[in-house]
Amino acid sequence: MGSLIKYVSNDHPEFAVLIEDDDKFCYPYLLNDERIVGDIWLYNSVPTPSEPEWHKRENLPFLNSAAFVKENLEPFDASSPVEVTWDFGEETVANIFLASRLIAKLTVGSCPGWSSLVTKDGPLARKM
């Protein structure tokens, strides 16, 4: 069963991070007034494919392939210690933490954002 978790900024409620796990993959989306303005792959919920699947548009959104995955997390559930912090300096930044560990960063226009869970930059995540 898939899940959606929304983290709304207290200081700027027009910004939120929506984390979607559809039982295939997990993608956080940075929202501004409910519009997606940034995204990133976070983990595969099914076995990681050896070959990239982004050559077939019908697979959208894509699983990340083994050549890019440094660490594949266990799927989040209601008890997962996920936290989103916000920085509204020169640019809007949403930092996603799991158990106090920074695992992803999204900014307006970052498609994809940055992740500590990948080995190298790719079309689904950039290495943090």
C-alpha cells in the first residue's frame, strides 16, 4: 500500500515537501502553492534494476538503477524518523533527514535534487 506524507513549512506555508511511496519507488516533491517545483528519487521499494529504465517513457517516474544507487533505504512507514527543515536564504531549500542524517536536498527548480544515497549524478538524483 502506497503512502503520502506532507511536510509544510511553518514560516512559509506555501512551501511543502510531499513524500510519495507508491510501493515501486519513493520520490519527494518540493511544492510551491501545490505546484511541483523540485523532485528527487529517494529509494526503490522493489528490487533495484541492473539497467536504467528511463529509456522508456511509460516507466515514469523511474526506478533508479544499480549503477547509481549507493544505498537503498527500507521503505518509510508512519514510525520512520523523517524530518524536513527549511532554509529561506538566497534560495528556498528543503533538507530531508532520516534519523538526524541528511539524505536529500531540494531547491526550487532542482529536478533532480541532491541525495546522499547515490554514487554519482544521474537523471533522478545528483550526488550530495
